[in-house]
Amino acid sequence: MEQRPLNGYGTYLLVWSALVVLTAVTVTVAGLHLARWSALAAILVATIKGSLVLLYFMHLRREAAIIKVSLLVALLTWTVTLALTFADVAFR
């Protein structure tokens, strides 16, 4: 089985820089007091950051299809739970 080389240091530095910038975005958005949109913005940024960590640092891009499908099922379950929570809070 042929092994593909892992990402180089440049890729890791670029992803790390993106994580730092996204952390700054999270802090900035939290300080803006956007009312209902603050939580949604924080979750969106956290999702992007989590995706970067999963894809690059945990090497999910190179995993078998069954691992990716398992992750998608877990993310779908989380998304439905989150949507139902937001719907419950919105209609109180």
C-alpha cells in the first residue's frame, strides 16, 4: 500500500494561523453584543475551527470512508439537537 506524505510544516502553520485568526474573530464577536446572533456566530466559528483541527491535525482527510461517514452521522445528530434547542428557546 502506497503511503502519501503527510502535510508539510507550511500547511500546519497556515492552519494554525487560521485558528488564531478565528479565535480573534470569536472574541471580537463576543464583544459586539449581537444579541441572538452572538451564539450563532460563535457556533459557526467553532464549527470551522473544529473542522480545521479534524481535517489537518487529526488527519481525517486521509481516513477511510467509514470513519468519515461515522463522523458525518455524529455531526448530523449534533446539528439536529442544536436546532431543536434553538427552536425551543426561540418559541418560549
